[in-house]
Amino acid sequence: MNHDNEGRLIVDTAGHWALYAPALPPGSVALGTVRRENGDEGALVRFERTGQYAQVNAAVVRTLDGRKVAAAMGTAGRPTEIDARRVNVTLDEVTIEQAKKIGGGNLSAGLREAVRIVRDLARAS
């Protein structure tokens, strides 16, 4: 019998992921820890190229349902509406990672914040 909470995940973005994965798989970024309903816990990672989420325990990588991860992180649903338009930009990896850090993992938010900071500095001088 299926249940709405079957396979539910619990995500801790402040969790000590390095306890479970001292070395991350290539092309992935750690987001915290994830615990499955059965108590199985590991590092929560996202593969940057594909956006796929996974639980990592040492050398074992198990893919996760992105919808369940989003629900556990509270990011499910339609994004907040802002007065913006979609554009394509070409960025180097360093800029992408720095913008994501500024934006709390969100590239677009990081770019908007960086531009706001530069604009405020220009006004102040």
C-alpha cells in the first residue's frame, strides 16, 4: 500500500556531510545531510551538470528523487515572482561558484546581489 509520506526525506543543510563523504564525487557539491525514512543517513550532494541529487556514503552514490529533496528543503513549488526576464549568459566556473555562494546556492540570486553591491559601492563613491 502506498502512503503519501512513503520514502520521505529529511534534509539538514547544516549537517556534517563530510562524516559520510570525505571525498565528493567529481562534479558534485555538498548541500548537507539527508536521512531516509528507514534511518539511513548520508551526505546530500547535487551534481552540477545534471542537477541530480544523491546520497553519498563513502564510495556509494544513491540517486534521490529531486521532488522529495525539494520538498524536504522547503523549495518545492513555483519560485517567487520577481520583475525579471530570462537571459542566457556565459560564465567561467569560478564566477558561477562565487555567485552561488553569494546567492545561498542560487546562481541568479547571487548575480543580482553582486550587481546590487557594485551599484551601491558606485553610489557611495
